[in-house]
Amino acid sequence: MKKVSVIMPLYNAEKYMTEAIEGILNQTYGDFELLCIDDHSTDNTAGILNDIAQKEQRIRILTNGQRLGAGESRNRGLREAAGKYVVFLDGDDIFHEKLLETTCEAMERCEADVALFDAARHVAGEDIHIRKATEYTQEFVERYCIKTFCIHDFPTGEFPLGSDAIGDKMFLKSFIMDNRLQFQDLASSNDVYFVRMALYCAAKIIWARSDEMLLYTREHSEPSRISNNRDPMCAYYAWEKLARELSGRNMLEDLQQHFYSTFAGAVVDRIQRERSVERREDFYRFLQREGIGKCMAYSTIDRDKIDDYTLYILDGIQKNPCESGWIFSMDSCFQFYLRKNGEKICRFLQELPLQERKTILWGAGHDGTALLEYLDGHSIRLSGVVDCSTEKQGTVVRGYEITAPDFFEQEADHILVTSKRLEQEVSGMVKHTRAVVVNLLTVLF
């Protein structure tokens, strides 16, 4: 039996598939099988597969008699997989040669159910061939990379999901089968239920640490995308099934905060990213009419167990008409808690020792600007504001000239950021300085 089964659905993938398959065959870890599922392609996908398979015994070809879609193709590959571990990769992406070695080692070392790993997403053009280094804080390594964890170990905002996509994870096959996990038959978002349910069920998750990104997903809109229809209703069907399954397995009551906060974030993201005005408005009205209520009806909602910002989103969609544009003017999480608990930031800054008050803000976006406006109203000035964006550098916001990070970072005592993502990013960049990175969201909570 092979140790790892790589499952790769393909549809009209002739343009990129050879490079993707070679990326698997050239892995430093060799104990694997590659299951290629040809989803009734109409181009030369089958011919390319046959040519490669004649030279390489580790490839198994499965051919769908009719178009099934990415979800059902992955399900078929899963049923046929002979490996102890399974990983689901696409035929238009690029893979680091140590992807299987790194993730398999982490799975074996920790006897894990799921391994997460780093991916560079939606990389355009030739940039997909440029290796990207990873950056981890010591806290991240200690929490996620050394010993296993599960969904119950951390608050929602500290659980390192990575993404809802299937490609940046490896799974123990017996874990998948024991928990009856399958991909949905949807035109898009067909992996959301599978990924979320796996992470809710997993008792032992590990982050496979690497020096460079292990997966590079290609940004394009060609027919070779195995899931090419981004209907927001598909995302809703994934979340509704997740709520139904969690309820049916008596898991939803304990996971209310995790589920509803991520559900709220997902629907906002889908509404805001939808380019078709008609489809966006139809989706918004569906959520108002029945969508949110249906998902919330699967459990007895304890509003004390759900954070205020999640309730602000779900209540806001239900109360504000689509025509109001509320969904585009709503507060971010940081802005919401700044309005609610901003005095905590003032107190934090005022209580800093005098010799440690060289404090800068990193990031002059909407949240950073909101913070500067709030502090200005309370007569608190910072030492400066920095931003990586060259377009923002040199501009003036609330009396601060925005500079490049290296202008202050060597001298700063504290660097203020407004999100967990920025905290992780900035901590890696300034780890060799004396600066302490402070995530103001944690101060507000």
C-alpha cells in the first residue's frame, strides 16, 4: 500500500496539467500514487494523461463517463485511494518538491488527523514560479507546529484555518471514512463543507512547518478551472449543510461561536465580492428572507455564546434593506470594537512606561485611519505611521505623513496593528528588532 494518495480532478486541463503532474512526480517523497480523474474532458486531457501514464507506474487514471464536477470527481478518487494519507491537488497549480515529504512527516510524527500547510493563493502569470518564503512567529510555532491541537483549544479568531480550500491540507484517510466526509455536488464551494467539517471533527491537527510555501495556486479564468462558477448560493449551500450536519451530530451547541462567526464572515465576503449586481442583490434578499434564519434555526441560539460583532453582521443583514448599501459601509471587526471599547486602547497607551513610548501604527488602511481619528479625538498622538504600500507612502492621514516601515521599525518600542493577520506578518518582519508588536483587537476584547 502506498503511503500517500494524491487525488487530482482534471477538466479540459491540457494547458497546465503536464507541469502540475510533473510537480508531483518530482517530489522528494516517492511513496505515493497519483489518481488523475478525467472529468469527461473535451480537449486533449485524456491523450496527455495516457502518454504520461505509459512512462510512470505511480499514475492511475480514472475516467468519468459524463461530467460530474470537482466535488464528485474527488469523491470518486477518495473511494479508489489506497494510501494511508490523502491530499487533493488541482491540475493547474504548482507544487514545491517537498510538499509530500513535509506534510507526511508532520502527519507521521504527530499521528495527526489533518495537517495544514502554507500556500500562496491566486498567483498571476509567471509569478507562480517564484518561490515565497514563510514567516512564523515563535508563538505560532509553539501553538500550532510542535504539538497537535483541535477546534476546541482556541477562540475562533485564533484557530489557524488557513483557508476553506482543500488544497493546503493532508488528511488521514481512515479519519475521513470514519467521519463520513464527502464533497458536495456543487458548481463551486464544493470543498467548503468537507474542509470545515473535517476541522470540526479532527482531534489532532498539526501545522506542517516549512521554509517556503508548499502550494502555489494559479489565478486564471480558463475552462480548465475545475470549479469555475462562483455562484454565492453554492457557498450558502455549503454552510447550510454544515449547520445541518453539526446539529445532527450534536456538535453545533458547543461550536456556536466558531460556526456563526465564520458563517457571518463568509456571507459578507460573498456579497461584497460578487460582481453581478443582480446576483448580489438576489443573494442578499435570500439571506434576509430565509437563509440566515434557516442556518440559525438548527440550534437553540444562546446570544451570550456568540460575539457581538457576529450578531451585528447577522442582525444587520436582516434589518437593513439591500438598497441601503449597508453591507459596504458596515464596520469592520476592529472598527466595531473600537466604537464599543476604544477607551481600552487609550488606557493601554497612557499606561506605557515613558521610556517605552516610541509607538508607531503599522497600516494606514480603513482600520488604521479609524484608529488615528479616534486617538485624535482623545488627544493622543503616536510617534508615526508606516505602511508597506508605496502608493500610501508620502501621503498625510490625520496629520501623520505615512512612511516606509524601515523608517521607524529599528527605533520603535511598540508597533500597533489592527488584525491577527497583520500581527503575524509584522512580527516576522521585525523579529530581529526590539519592537513589541501589539494587536489592538486583543486590547479591545
